[in-house]
Amino acid sequence: MRRLKLAVLNLLRNRRRSLLTVAIVAIVVMALMTSGGFGLYTYKSLKEGAARSQGHLVFTQPGYFNSDEEYPLQNGLENADELRKRLLTDSQVKAVQPRIYLNGLISNGDKSTIFLGQGILPSEFRVKGPFLNMTEGGILSKNEDPTDPQIMLAKDLARNLNVKTGDYITLMSTTVDGALNALDFKVQGIFGTGVPDMDKRQVYLSINSAQFILDSEKVSTMHLYGYELEDTEVLKARLAEQAPELEITTWEDRAFFYQGVKSLYDRIFGLMGVIMAMVIFVSLFNTLAMSVTERTREIGTLSALGTSRAELLLGFVLEALVLSLVGAIVGILLAAAVSMGLMVFEVTMPPPPGKTESYPLVVYFSMNLAWMISLTVAAICVLSSFMAARKGVNKPITEALVHV
């Protein structure tokens, strides 16, 4: 405690310089905390979005994602209902959603264009949550009349066809036998995905309607939703025993956008961290080097009185640690204020590349991140103080005593 008190008193000799150093450390810590918090929020959002879109696990025929189909549902799953019931018996499974992917032509009677469709169960919207921005109408009804099937259209596709909810359109596609099949649908709802290319082509219809158009009882894929992302690998290993003939893919294997963004952000934040570390190092090195120069005669006097070089070095290291500790605490408090401020005052970010919808700016406050940054800053401070003080401490006593 005595040494720590001496370190604080030595720093108070030049308050302005010490405060400037503390301010630099605080600003760097706040910058790293806020940028890291934004990265954590982005990673979590992308992970949850990918898992919500694909499901925690995807069951397919082996090689489904690496091969092209010569005809619809060539690599589809048979006995889908039986597989779904079997998977739902596991207590860690929240939901199992079959999907059928199809494409073809959609027409309002006067105009036709290409569509990309998904045949789903109405419960898909409950399981995935609000992943669509409904601009008109509603989602598919679970009590759909088989004689009056429903469909949901993306907003740009609906505008292109000049249709609204309640209107009728026709879907045309080829069956598994290569014949042309068509079915009339009532527009139940119009939605936006936030992705321009999808808004021009995407449609949702029921599984039964999709199977009718394709003339098959198969489904393309089976998507399983668990309760926690962290349990995905354990769930995969356990369920692989129930369906050994199928290929099981995790959400992360299909989350190409998440992997790309994470790789990019890791490099950006890593480079930012290196630059900030250099700023702290140079700032502390300059502060302590000036302090050592000003106190050279004092160092010589202490050495003459029997103070060891290790004790002198320890004193300068403690001064650096005090500066880093105070700066880190102030920086963490500033980062917490920024995080809470963004919760109160909503700030939106511009749409990311490939999307049309903005999103709120959120910065997570993570104590684990705060500890990591604080320890890194402390290590940098110890290194800079050692390098700055080593030359002054190692000076001969006679030379230090006559230093001007």
C-alpha cells in the first residue's frame, strides 16, 4: 500500500500530464468497448437470424446442397410426416418444419413473371417469429380451404403484377414427371423481406398446395428448431442416431452471410485494437519517459541510499498501472453510458449492402469484454513503463546525481 500511495503521489506531481494520459486511455477503452459491443450485437443478431431462417438443424438427402435436381423434388425426403413425428418426440426439439422449394411462372391473367416459392406449414410463422414485414393482409391461415388455396406475395412482385389482397393469381410449374401444372390462389398477404432480389420473386404457399402443383408427396428439406443455439452440436449427435440415412447440417454450415460478416468484422476490430494499443503504448511511454527524465537526480539519490533497481522499476510500473486502471474504469463507465444512451435515444443504421431496411444501432455492454480490454491495457502499460524507466534506472549513480 505504501508503494501504491507513493505512485499516486508521484503522478500528482504533474496533474495535467497524468490527466491527459488517463483521458487517452479512457477514450481508447471506450472506443474498444463500443466497437466490440457493436460487434457482439451484430454477431448475435446474425446468428439468431440464420438459426431462425434455417433452423438449428436441416435434414436432407445426402448431397442435397451439392447437387442439382433434374426434376423437382428429385432429392426430396419421403415419409416426411413420419420423420417429423419421430423428431418431435425429443424433449430438446421445439419444432420441426418441412419445406418445399419450387419455381415457375406466376400470372395475373395478363402478365406473367418468374417466382421463387416456398411451401410451408402455417406454423412456420409462429416458430420463426416476425421475420417478414407485412405491408398488407395477413399470413397463411392454418384452416385453409383446399378448394380456395392461399398465397403470400413479396411486395415488388405484387406491384409488378398489379395485385392486392383478395385478388387471384395463377402459379404454373412442372411436376415431378415433367408435365405442366397450374393452380389458382387467393392473395392472402403482401410482405417485404428487406432484400430487393427476394422482394421481386418470393412467394409463400402451403405445403399441400406445393405438393399438389409438383404432384408429389415429398418435401425438399426438414428444418428442426431447438431451444438453445449452444445445444446444436449435442442435438445433432443425438438425432443422427434416429435418422442415420439422412444428412444433417447445422445452421452455421449454411450461414454464409454470418461467416462472411464475422470474418470481416474480426479483421476490422483486430486492426483497430492494434492501432489503439499503439496509441496507449506511445502515450504512456511518453508520459513515463518525461517523468523519468525529470526525476533522474531523484533516482540517483534513491540508488545512493540503497534502493535497488528492481524497486525503482516497480515504482514506475505501479504508476503506469494506476494510470491504466483509472483510465480503464473511466472508459468502461463511458461505454456503459453510450450503451444505455442508445437504448433511450433510438439511433438507426443505414441499410446494409443488399438490403433496403435500416436497423437500430445497439451496443452491448459486456463485462467479459471489459475485463479482456482492461487486462490488455494493463499489460501494455507494464511494457511501456518498463521500457521507459529501464534506461533511467540503469544510469550510474554519479551520472544521475549530476543530471540537469
